[in-house]
Amino acid sequence: MTPIMSKSDAADLVVAARVRKGLTWAQIADQLGAPVVWVTAALLGQHPMTPEQAQTVCGLLDLDDAVAESLRSQPARGTEPAIMNDPTIYRFVEALSVYGPALKELIHEEFGDGIMSAINFKIDIARRPDPDGDRVVVTFDGKFLDYRW
Amino acid sequence: MTPIMSKSDAADLVVAARVRKGLTWAQIADQLGAPVVWVTAALLGQHPMTPEQAQTVCGLLDLDDAVAESLRSQPARGTEPAIMNDPTIYRFVEALSVYGPALKELIHEEFGDGIMSAINFKIDIARRPDPDGDRVVVTFDGKFLDYRW
Amino acid sequence: MTPIMSKSDAADLVVAARVRKGLTWAQIADQLGAPVVWVTAALLGQHPMTPEQAQTVCGLLDLDDAVAESLRSQPARGTEPAIMNDPTIYRFVEALSVYGPALKELIHEEFGDGIMSAINFKIDIARRPDPDGDRVVVTFDGKFLDYRW
Amino acid sequence: MTPIMSKSDAADLVVAARVRKGLTWAQIADQLGAPVVWVTAALLGQHPMTPEQAQTVCGLLDLDDAVAESLRSQPARGTEPAIMNDPTIYRFVEALSVYGPALKELIHEEFGDGIMSAINFKIDIARRPDPDGDRVVVTFDGKFLDYRW
Amino acid sequence: MTPIMSKSDAADLVVAARVRKGLTWAQIADQLGAPVVWVTAALLGQHPMTPEQAQTVCGLLDLDDAVAESLRSQPARGTEPAIMNDPTIYRFVEALSVYGPALKELIHEEFGDGIMSAINFKIDIARRPDPDGDRVVVTFDGKFLDYRW
Amino acid sequence: MTPIMSKSDAADLVVAARVRKGLTWAQIADQLGAPVVWVTAALLGQHPMTPEQAQTVCGLLDLDDAVAESLRSQPARGTEPAIMNDPTIYRFVEALSVYGPALKELIHEEFGDGIMSAINFKIDIARRPDPDGDRVVVTFDGKFLDYRW
Amino acid sequence: MTPIMSKSDAADLVVAARVRKGLTWAQIADQLGAPVVWVTAALLGQHPMTPEQAQTVCGLLDLDDAVAESLRSQPARGTEPAIMNDPTIYRFVEALSVYGPALKELIHEEFGDGIMSAINFKIDIARRPDPDGDRVVVTFDGKFLDYRW
Amino acid sequence: MTPIMSKSDAADLVVAARVRKGLTWAQIADQLGAPVVWVTAALLGQHPMTPEQAQTVCGLLDLDDAVAESLRSQPARGTEPAIMNDPTIYRFVEALSVYGPALKELIHEEFGDGIMSAINFKIDIARRPDPDGDRVVVTFDGKFLDYRW
Amino acid sequence: MTPIMSKSDAADLVVAARVRKGLTWAQIADQLGAPVVWVTAALLGQHPMTPEQAQTVCGLLDLDDAVAESLRSQPARGTEPAIMNDPTIYRFVEALSVYGPALKELIHEEFGDGIMSAINFKIDIARRPDPDGDRVVVTFDGKFLDYRW
Amino acid sequence: MTPIMSKSDAADLVVAARVRKGLTWAQIADQLGAPVVWVTAALLGQHPMTPEQAQTVCGLLDLDDAVAESLRSQPARGTEPAIMNDPTIYRFVEALSVYGPALKELIHEEFGDGIMSAINFKIDIARRPDPDGDRVVVTFDGKFLDYRW
């Protein structure tokens, strides 16, 4: 009996195979017919895949069954603090530190006392051409949940 | 000589006046002709206002010059960690913890090595009606900056 | 213009009045016709009250309008870490540290990939007589939310 | 001489065997005749098992004696902070952050100065059907202990 | 309406009165007919006193009713980390850091899986004459509680 | 040349051998003619043993010379914070958090300005039968050291 | 007798007077005939000023002697962590996180084992026009100190 | 399939090869025709290299293709806190702690509300001869970015 | 009844009076006939003074009885972490970080298993002229205490 | 190509060889003709050795070239926090916590605004016989560096 390969080891193998085969995350997502942020997050270890999804990815990337088993398994979600300080990720953290309390005020004003769900939730990223330099546009889209006793 | 009123004290007075006068953040933003998230963040202490903006707000809310002086002053930006754990704000933090590394991968894939600026940046919030429950849609929109030596 | 009284100052006054008048939390909750854990949490600063609820409480406890205004205001929720180490609260923290991963496994087994909502949520406490010593029974009751993209 | 297998390694093997054999935690608990939260927690490393329990589990899951020895051994209890931030577990942590001080007030009101034991304690989880979405119901049930010098 | 005086303010006044009147903690405990560690801890804010105890202390120390009301109130227990680093307290912390795991092993060996209660618990301090220098002897005495589901 | 086996690896082997041979810590201490808390702490890596003690233990437990060399070596003392949160150890930590400042007051009152040594120090644990449930009695016994310039 | 005004209070008054009089830091530095970064840092509380410097500043800004006394006093240097997260300061922190180990390698390569002094040290900031957007140029200039026993 | 060699392992091999071949970082940078701080940082794992750069380095240092693949890969940037406390790096951290708020004031005074980019950014180090001891001169040079909604 | 003035407030008044009267710490120590580091530390709040010492200091500095009462009171010792990062203090912290493990090895080699007491302890500071720049010489001098059960 | 052996692994081998050969740190220092604290710190990984020193040590201790290469390499200096809590090291940390601010005052009084260098620095340890128990005497000796712009 061996343990299930860790999500982190599986992600390392997925990344290595993806790079060596010259595939983009978008191409993998296309093959799966699933949204690209979801697919990327899942392959990095944040969501369990269905057996079919795991099989498709491993076929595409020539990865063996142990990886597929890991991709199907239930994750413990979250990212270690050191990684959150990477500049590309930190800018989002900084934006929340600057605008978080304003978002809270406006959610309460528009919807009442409650939250944007991070579970019934999707997130997308797009490139918007701009003559002053193209822009990264990231959309958080979650169901409003009101405090309801 | 007295110190400039702190941004935090000014924000407390703005909030009190806003509530007592029954004004929304959106109405204040309309009066200023400026985006509502920016206005809310500025009034909570995250951006300096121009003298005209500060005057307009204080006129609208019957706040005295000391508040206007504080609103014009340059802030030290950021939010204390305890506030980031408020559930309404924390859901955004959690979403970054789950999707941050995926966003990083996809920014690099689409744009190359760099970041979404948090300075040349705007953020918006909207309500999207949905039969399964309306949704909070928050859009981060920042200029891509590539690592350029 | 004065700031809105902080939730913490309002809670201190509510506690002082409650003790001096010899009222229980349960009696206050009865007057409000609302669940006792919700009422206690709200009066300690974790939920906004309706104007009617705030008025009723302040009438009952002889507290002035500034307290009522504070009770109506929107809170930043959460408790500082030092208080979470009080022994009576810490035992719940410890129980989560011991049983949290098991609860996670069993939620996934029974419901699938998702969470118990802490927003569409209620909590109750009861005393259960037991010949070996009465027992504290606390029930967390939240809607299951599945990860749904 | 080799060290006793760590509780964490044993848990990884139990989880792998459970998944590959298609057994639920509930089925394992049934075989042991013990409560399912206790069994799950014990197999994840939070409680020592009796030799008979350990033997039953290893027989059921085809795990060897080294795993059984580990399951019998005395644990150092607790969960690392990173895991407590997994969304499924964090909701319980958040609920305590919001309702912990209220529970403390109500325990003192109903029972006097003391705590709910986390040792003479049991915890259960159930699914409650609800037309608005089924609910996760978790019950903490511990003996009241009064401060007694 | 004024808030109840904080336990910390009450303790400051008790300490000041005790010093100025030249009373020892032991003398105060004698007047109360209660154990000296319990009395000292209670007056420093870690236990609620009965109305009679609070009255006796305030009479003895010429403190007014606001102090007595504070002494009767229910505390949030615990000591801030900075104080735990005071050398006189830190030596106990260090001893636990060196001997804590050994105590755990020996509690399990002698009593089985469980803990020493910190609630059904008393602690005493004594001076033991010794020709090589008198010794501080501190006794922790708590009921054993076994993990009992 | 190989490094000296770490204290932690040696402790793991001692624990494994002790369990498999069915020996108690008390029996090992008897063989060494040394106090049981000291012996347990030393075998868990908190004190160096003499060559004779190390040899006796390794003979008794059938452990090889590499373990004995490790047991003789000088430790870096202390326990990692995660272990201090194990419930059996944490109750002592909590007791210090509640009673530490009182102990400080009483040491100063009885002995003057100084500390209980944690070096010229011994600690013992005993079981005291009690009809309401047996009690864990732990005695800290250290030489008083006064601040002496 | 009153305490010396804190450096932080003095800095708040300097900032308020500077803003209200419409003076720049550069103009104040010119009046003092001292480098602008040094002057700004000193007025924010990081360096003691000579009596003449303190007098000149207070004359220029109409601040009273209590401020001058504070400006002359010896500071405890450093900035609280929350301020270091302000985006304008954080970019320097981030740059050190990315390039710190490289600077260390190159100092050792060019100078040998040692450090750049932060005491025998000056720092300057300049604006460098650039058609792609002007640049902030900050120069750290410290004496090399080699590890010398 | 094997994972891509970690940046940290690649850096260890680069450092070992560089030392054993007696090459300086400056010589490697010369071979690459790239700035020495950039090259050093990239080889320590903070920047991805182009395939040509990675090939050149590995040829120069006799390192195999697995290293080159790692050097080409996208990093998670940043340095662990323990390394930031190395004295040679810490002096820069200390300088920021002393002068950071002054730099912030002067950037705002000269450029307006904004930041020095750490992305459109270069950094250089030089030795400046000085009769009182040569000096380490480090220049941070980043594009000014104004807060622009 | 008023609380005893805090050690920190008393230290602020001592420092203000010392500066305004132009006295050095050494002169105060001379008046007390006590070692200068001890006196300075005591006046900064780290040691209780005898009534005579407190009286002498307050006479010398024209401070009132409330200060003397505070100087006599028992301190909670230690310095907050932010102050330990002041560069003048931090260099000692850094030296311990570099040489602490070496000191430990050499204490064990020369004295056996034990510590240098920080209680039966004195510390002195002196200036040693040196043609290359005068030197700060700080001597820690504490009784060796062996681990003695 | 293999990485250079880590300083920590080299130190483990030096310690093992030293113990097994029955050599003291002082004897090794004598062989090197270098101060014993410097030698011990260097062998524990805090200073690079010259090739001759590294060779001498490895010859004396029968360690191979890989160790010598590691001893010559440039360290990242500092000690992990857990080790700083070892009682033998912690007493120095505690002494700084008690006397650090006093040392700062006295350095400023005697030398002016500046620091004791931790780079142009030496440290020594000696045993001073004393009838009341021998004493550990540790001398920090660093060049004074004044803040000099």
C-alpha cells in the first residue's frame, strides 16, 4: 500500500509535462471543456477533478495513474503565506488591503448584511487591449449570501 | 498648532454623518462625479482627495474644515489584519488563497513575466440579477506591467 | 458631529446595564422574541439590530439613543485572538483543532465537495441534564454549500 | 529497531486504502461499532485505538502491522494552522470568532463560572433535509466543569 | 450609565491600596478565609469574587463600590504574552518547554489517555527552607479527566 | 564520518523499543536509579545522560551504540510550539496563563525580588487518590534566586 | 514636570504646520542647509537634531519649544510593520526580497566578507526624466565594513 | 516524468559550479551580456532566463539540461524571512525601517501620489573608493507610477 | 485612590528631568553610589529601587512622590520587540544570533551542562580608546548554574 | 556536479568528529591559532574559513574535502528562533531584554548617537573563579560607529 500522491507532487508533474509538451493552460482547459481558471486551480491542487477529467489530463500529458488518482482526491485548500508574497499574487492582496473595507461597505449598501460567496463562485481573467498598455481584468463573481438565522 | 485629524477619525465622522443624513455611498459618489469604489475607499482613508472633492463632501455632510483637511492629506494605505478577517472581506482573501497561484500562471501565460498593477488600477462592484440568487461581481482591472530591466 | 459609538463601547454599556438591572440574556432575548445566541452576539457587537430591536433593548436597559444607534450599525465581525484563549472559549477552539479534519472528511463524504455555511447559519446552546454532571450542548446548524462554478 | 510509524504516515495509508477499496468512513465505523466522528478522528491521528480496533481497521483495509502499531500509539493532538484555513474547516473557526464570546456569556449564565469539557466530550455530525438546501448539523456535547478550587 | 470598571483597572487600584496600606496578599487572603493563590489571582482579574468577598476586600482596602462591582464580574481569563516573558514567570514557561512532553508521557502511563484539569484545579506555593538556599515549591493539583466519548 | 544521531531520532527509537518491550518509563527509571521525570525528559532529548546511564538504557532496550552516543550528547532544549498545544500539555500552559502573575506576586512577597530557578530545579508528578476522581499532582521545586548585582 | 513630547507627536505637528504653511520638505532642508532625506527622516522622528536645527525648524513652522525639545531628543529608531506595508514603501521591501540575496553575493564578491554600513550611511532620492515616464532613483551609500575580529 | 528541478536546487548547483571553476558573478554576467545584479538574482532563482541565457550559463558551468530547464522556468519570487536577517542583507532592511517613511514623503512631494515601480525597475551596485574606506553604493531605479484610476 | 504610576510613565518623567537639568546617568549613579547600568535600567523601569534610592533620585531631579512610589514598585521586566529593533540595541541581538550557539558550546565545555545566570548577574559598559576608533566594551558577568536535580 | 555541503551538515560532522576524537573547541582553536569563540562560531557555520584553516580543521578531525569546501564557503548568518530559546542561550536574550535600553542610553551618553559595531567586533568568554560559585564572563567588544551622514 502506498499513500496517494500529494496534490503538490501531482502539480509539479503536471507543470513539468505541460512545459515540456509546450501546452498552454488554455489548451488543457479546452480539452476538458472547462473554464481555464478552474482547470488551472484544480491542476495546481485546489479542486478535485472527476475521474474523466483526471483521465483526460493524464492522457494529454502522458502522466500515469498515480497522478490521476491524486487529481481526483479531495484537497485541503489554500496557499502558503510565502507564495502569497510573490509580486504577481501580492498585487491582488494589496488591492484587497486598500479596497477591502470599501467593498464591504458597498456590499452592505447594495445587498444588505451578508457576503459574496467564495464557494458558489467563479473567477475569470481576461486581457483587455488598451493603447496605454493592455490590462489584466479579473472578475470575482459569487452569489450574495445574506446573514440569515 | 494641532495635528491634522487622522484619516481614521475623519472616516468615523464621515460614516456617522452619512448614516444620520441617510445618504448612500453611491449618492455621495454621484455628487462628486467619481467612481463609487474610489470614493468610498478615499472617504475610508485610502486615497487623498482634491480640495474640491474634500469641500464637496464636507458640505454635503455638514462636516467642518478639519475633516476636509484630513481628507486632502496623503494616507498611509492598508487595512489592519483583524479587519481583513471580517467575513465579508475574508471571502475575497480566501478566494485569493485558492485562486492566486492560478491567476499567476495565467497572467504569465497570456502576458509574459509581470504583474497586474495595483496602482494604475481600478476596481468596480456590481449586482447581477440571477434567478438562483443575485450575485456580487467585483472586477479588478489593472495595467499589465512586465518585468523590464 | 460625533462618531457613532463603537460596538465595543456599546457592548460594555449593555453588559453593565444588564448586570445592574439583574436581567439575563435570556430575558432580553424573550423581550425581543429572538434566539438567545443571536441576541447575545448582536449585543456584544457581532450583528446589526433593526431599529425596533435596538429601541427595545435600550428601553429595557435604560440606555440612550447613542447606544441604539451603535446597535443598529453594521459591525466588523470577529473576536481578537487574546479573547479566543479564554478557557471557556478555548475548549471550542481545541475541539476544532482535534476534530476539524474529521468534520471535513465527513462533510465531503455525506454532502460532496463544499462547506457548511457560516452565514446561512444558526447556533444554539442547551443544558442537558446528566447524572454524571450536566452537559453543555452546542449545535452548529448551517446550510450546505457545494463548490459550484 | 525502527521508529513507530508516525500518525500522519499511518493516516495517509488509511486514506489511500479507504479510497481504493471504495469504503466510506461510516462503513469503517460500523465495522468498529464506534461513533463515526471518533473513528475518523482516530484514523486521522487524533486518538489512540485499542489493539482490537487497530486490528479490525487494518484487516478491513489490508494494512500491515506497522500501521496497526501506529494507530494504537498515543498521539500528540492538534492540527497545523494551515489546515485550519481550509474553507470547509475555516467556517467553523469563523463561527467561533463570531459566536465564541456569546457562548461564553450563556455558559456562565446557565451553568455558572466554568467550561464545556473538550475531554469528556463527544461531537456528532448529521444531515438535516431542508427544502431550501440540506443542512450540516454539528453537535458539540461536553460535560460542564465549574471552576472548583 | 457607565461601563463596569475593567478588571485591569480594578487590579491596579487593589495593588495600589495594598501597597500603600502595607498589607500582604497573605493578609488579604486570611481576611477572606480563602487560599492565597486563588485570592491573588482573583484580585489580579482572573476569577470573579462573590459579593461578600468583593465587599470584604474593598472594605479592607478602602476601595469604592465600582471596584467591588468589577471584582464580582466575570473575567476573560489569560495573560498577555509580554507579561509571560517577565523572568519570574518565564522560568515556569521554560520548565514546561523542557518537561511538558515528559509530563504528558507520565500522565498517560499512570492515568491513561487524558489530561490534568485546569478547571477542577488548585495551585499552591510554599517556601521550603534548604541549607543551599530556600526553595520555591509550586504545586499544580488538578483532577484527572480521561478522554471519554 | 556520520553525524551524531539527532536527539529526536534517538527519542523515536527509545519510544518504539519501550512500547514493543512493554516497559514503563517508571521501570526504566528504576533501572537507572534516577527520578522518573528526569529520565523521561532525558530520553525524550532534554538532558544529556552519563555514559553509564546511556549504556544501561540501550542495554535494557536493545538499542545500538549510535543511540547511546546521541543520549550522551548535549541537547538544545525546548519543545516546538505545536506540541505545546497538545491538550495534555496545554492545560499546564493555561494554568500559567491564569496563575502566572499571581505566582510572581507571591514569590516577590515571600522571597523578595527574584525567581524560582529552572536549572537548580526538579519536578515530580504523582497520583493522589480522591473519591471525586484521582488527581494529577505536579510539583515544581526550584531554588529561589534573588536579583543580586 | 511633564514628559518630553514623543517623537511621533512632534512629527504630527511638524507635518501639520508644513502642510498649512505650504512648505515643502526641500524648502525646510534648504533652510537647514542639510540633505533632504536626512531632514525629512529627522523630522519624522528617526534622528536627533542639534539645538540649532531644532530651533530653525520650529521658527520656520511656528512651533513651540516643546516640539524643539522633542526634535533634539534621542530617538528609538524604526518603523512599525503596518506602515512598511504602505504600497509606496512596500515596493522597496519587495525589491529587497527579490534582490537582497544577489546584493549579498555581489558585496562579498567585490569587497569580501562584510556589510554596507547603515550607520556611516547616506541615502538620496532623485527624479530622472525619461521619455517612457520619469523615474525614482534612490541611492543607498554606506561604508563597507569587513568582518574584522 | 520528473518534476522540473526547483529553482533552489538549481541555484545550489550554479553556486557550487561557480565556486569550483573560480568564476565570478561578474564574469558570468559578461558572458551573458546582461547586468550583473539581474544575472545574479536570476541564477539565485528570482527571474526566468531565456533559453539562450540558460544554455550559455550551463555551458559555461558544465551543468546539465535539467538545470537549464529550471533556469528557464517561471519563479515564485521572494526570500524567506530567516535569510533577510543575515547581517549583510539586514542592513538594507534596517535602512528602509529608518528612511522608508521619509522616502514616501519625498516621492509624494516630487512626483505626487504614487510609487516607484519594483517591476519596471533596475538595481545596480558599485564600489566607490573613499579615503575613509570604500563605499557600497546601491541604486534603486524604478519608473514612477501614479495612482491612476 | 489612584493607581501607582506606571514604570513607563515614571521613566518618561525621569528622562525629561534628567535632560532638562543636564545631568548624566553617570552623575545620577554617583549620587546613588550604585553601578551605572543598574541605575539606568532601574530608572527605565527594570528594577525596583529601595525607598532611599527612589527618594534620592526624586530629590535630585525634583520629581514628586508619585514617581518615587513607582520607582519602588516591583516591575514586570522586559522590553517590547519594536524597541529591540532599534539599531543601537539590535547589534547586540545580532551578535547573539551569530555567536549564541558558540557561547553555548563553550559554556558546556568549560563549566558543564548549565547556564550563566541572568539573575545573579551584573553587566558593565566601558569605553576603550583605540587608535582605529574607540570601542564599546560590554561585559556580561553571571554566576554559572549547573543543571542540578 | 553536487551542491556544496550545507554549513549545517558540515557543522554536524565537525561536532561528531570532535566528540568522537575527544577534542575540545579550545584545542581546535589552539591548532588554528585563532580565538576560540571565533573558531567555534565559524565551525558551527557563522563565518567562512580560509582554505588553510579549513584544511587544518579537516586534517585534525579526519574530515574529507567536501567538509573543507563547506567551511570555506560564505554563510548566511543567524540562528533559528527555536535555538535562541534554549535556556543557555536564552539567558543572554533575557539580559538584553532587561538591559538593552539601558545600554542604548549609556552608549549615547558616552559616545554620542551611534552603535557598537557587530562587524568590527569580537567576543570572548572566560571563567572567573568566585567563592560563591564561578562566573561566566562574556565580553562584547565592538568599534563605536557614529551616525555619520
